[in-house]
Amino acid sequence: MPDELVVFDQGIPLGFTLRDLMSYHGPGSPGGVAHGFKVMERALPLLEPEGPPERREIEVATAFGAPGARDAFELVLRAVTEGRYTVDPALALPERGWTRERFVFRLAYRGRKVALGVREGFVTEEFLELARMPDPRAEQVARLDALKREMAERVMGAPADAVYEPLR
């Protein structure tokens, strides 16, 4: 597993660690940051097999609207501020089940396209139930925070191809 994601910016290599992504995002959504990291870890070599891609040419579309993933893509790819990041609920795949339907990412780069979906076991029902509660109580918020950290550890503790699989 790589310790960092490497991309080019006008031909100059830039590396980003999980710690960099967490420092940029803050403590709010460590699970989302971890998912963003793993998606890029899996997708970047598929988009550019010859080496790191140019960061400002990658487009991202997803059904997953969490701020942690968004910030991960922004820091590494500058995709949000440059209008190459789209959250589209229509990309959800309900046939993948409730815990995986929104964890769908489509990336494009210089004519290559990659679609990835999270594998079973990385997102729990309890996490989603708490994350989607309109007015959680204090103990529910505390439990959700713990589940976010647990998910981040689970995601980061596995190779990218064990976390995300190609979709057709």
C-alpha cells in the first residue's frame, strides 16, 4: 500500500499522505477522507498506467456526497474548485445494497474512464443509520464519531483493490 498519492501539477510531482488529507479536512469525516484516499489509490494507476497523472485533468463524479471524500479529491486533484467534481445522486446503484449504493465513483482522464464501487464490509448499516439521522442525540453523535474512526481504520487497513472494485 502506498504511503502517499502522487500526481503531477504541470509536470511537477506532488505527493499527498493520509495525514495531509486529514489536516486539510479536519476531524469531522475521517471515514470519508479514507474512502477518497482509497478511491484515488485504486483509480490513479488505472487512469494513467505509465505513472502519475496530471491532477488538473481528472474529473470525478460520485453519488457519495460526504465532505471528507470531497475534501480529499479537492486537495489532491483540485477538482472541486475547478469544477471537475460532481455529486450526482443518480449515480447511486441501489442493486448493490443500502450500505454500498452511494459509494460509487467515476473518474475520467484523457479519454480513460474508471468506475469503482466499495466492496462489502467497509460500510456498516449502523453507521448509515446514524449518519442519516435528522436530529441525533449526544450519545448517538458520539457513537457516530466512533464509527467514522473505525471505518477509516478498516478502509486504510486494507489494500485499495480489497476496498474498491471496478464496476461495469
